[in-house]
Amino acid sequence: GNICFSPPLPSNSGVMMLFSQDTGRLESILLDEGILTEVRTALAGALAAQLFAPADLDAIGILGCGIQARYQLEALEDVTTCRKVVVWGRDPLKARQYQQDMQISGIWKVEVVSTPREVAQRCRLLVTVTSATEALLRSGDVTPGTHITCIGADAQGKQELDPEIFRSAAVVVCDSRTQCCSFGEVSAAVKCGLIDSASVLEMGQVLDLPELHRKQGDSRITIFDSTGIAAQDVTIAKAVYQQLRQAKL
């Protein structure tokens, strides 16, 4: 991996190239080293939390302590007034480092716990941001009124939730139904016959369905499955490009 190089290279890298839809001309090269992808993923999670997370949170639960786990929490600052965070990581040392890093700003108060179950039992907003290949959370771990944002299962073989959790979910939302049913967190539940793929809604649909959004005292379990789509990259790249043009950079 990239850590084998001296000095170590970043674990995430990338570049975005913008072409004119009208002429096909290359308009801009954004050497963002993957940062824009990290940001757009976090913003998708924040949008899901805005629509489905309870307003009266006691704590935010984070499973994972990598780069995206940091972006996800930072993106929630303007979505909720809750500032208490409960985090679990497979590597306790990395979890402690996450705790230290996220508390530097003085915004967050982060507690490290030893099991994913403890995170789920104490938090009604859960963000799963790991590279797990088997379920971290079981059906009995999740309490009524919880929203779960699933980020980690973005490729074949990845899984963070017990498919049985989907049986208890009143609303299941994704960024792309086709993609998530193929290899996202949703896919295991569909393959097990626990949910019908037709019942999975895309984020673009639920934005226009306020009756599905979280209400006060709502005891439903809701899930957002994010696998990442090109439209998100196009949108954030266009926004950055326009800002650069306005600033004449």
C-alpha cells in the first residue's frame, strides 16, 4: 500500500477533470487528491441526517476512525446541536487518536468505547464508516427511533450491518438503487429476501416526500445507504470550479 513508500503517500488520492457539456473542451483540472470526494460523501451523510436523524440526540455514534469518519462528523456540525460523540474503532490506538483529533476544535466531546453494540445502544444517530467485510451491528443492537447512515459498504464484499436490521427499518434510502442493490449495504438484505428492491427509495425521491422525514417522537428506524455516485462528483466539482471562476483564480 501507499504506507510502504518513503515518505508514506496519502491513502486517498485523485483528480477531477471538468469538460464542457456543450463543446467537450477541457475547462479545468482540479488536483484535489481525493478531498472533494471525501467532502461530497460527508455532505450526503449530513443531508440524510438532516432528514432522518432525531432532533433531540443524546450522542452521535461513529463506527470507524479513518479520514471519512472525520469528515462525516465535521459535516454534522450544522445539522445537529448535539456535540457529544461515541466512537468505536477496530484499532483502539487509532480510536484514541480520532478522539484527540476531533476534540482539538473544542466543538466535540468524544468518548471511545470497546464495542459497536455500545455505540448503537447509546446513540440514535449512527454513522458506519469502516472497511468491514462482516456485520458490526446486529438487529438487537439498534434502538427504536434510530437513523443509520451507512458509508463503508461501497464495494463488493463489504458489509457493516446485519441484514436483519433492514427488516425493522421503516424507511430505506440510498443514493443509487441499482448500485446499492448490487454491492451496497442494501444488497445483502435484498439477496436474503428481507426487503424488496422496489421499496428502496433514492435520496432524490425522499427530498420531495416530507411525510417520510423524521418527526418529533418518531420511533421508526431509518437507513441511508451511500455507495457514492458520479453525479455527486460532478456537482461538487462544478461548485468549486464556479467559485474559482468568481474569484478569478
